[in-house]
Amino acid sequence: MQMLGIVMLSIGFIIMSFGIIGIILFPDIYLRLHASSKCGTTAAGTIILGLIFYRWNMAFSIKLIIILAFLFITGPLISHIIALAGVKNKIEFFRREHM
């Protein structure tokens, strides 16, 4: 089980690095927000599941599952609120003509 945990932790860190690259490379706040929210939620879920498999302790696993549920609820909600604030403040979307 520890090997599965190590593999899942590695996959989670790789997904997180893709999110970091997306935040750096994307030109628009909305595209950056998309990269950070999708990769952040997926990577955090994979890392937490990797920790569950690595430790394999019931009390520890229950705490991590509660944290995982909290992240899956609040992560997309926060991204939506930030995007809504950007639209209300009339932050323009990226267009190819701006290049």
C-alpha cells in the first residue's frame, strides 16, 4: 500500500506543477484561474489519497477524508467567486487581437 501512496503522491505533485506552469504562462486572469482551480483541486485530491494509502491508519484517514471533502467543496466555489468578481469589475477576457 505504501508504494501506491508514493505513486499517487508523485502524480499529485506532477499535476500541481502543471497548474503552476499554467499560472505562469496563461495571459488572462480567467485562464490562470482555470488552471489553478482544476489542477489545484485534482492535485490536492490525489495527494491526500496518496497520504491515506501511504499511512493506512483509520483515524488519520478519516481526518484526511474530511479535509478532502472540504477542499472539493470550497475549491471550485472560491474560483467561481473570484471569476464573478472579475466579471463585475469588467476585467476583459483575453483575445488574440491583443497579441
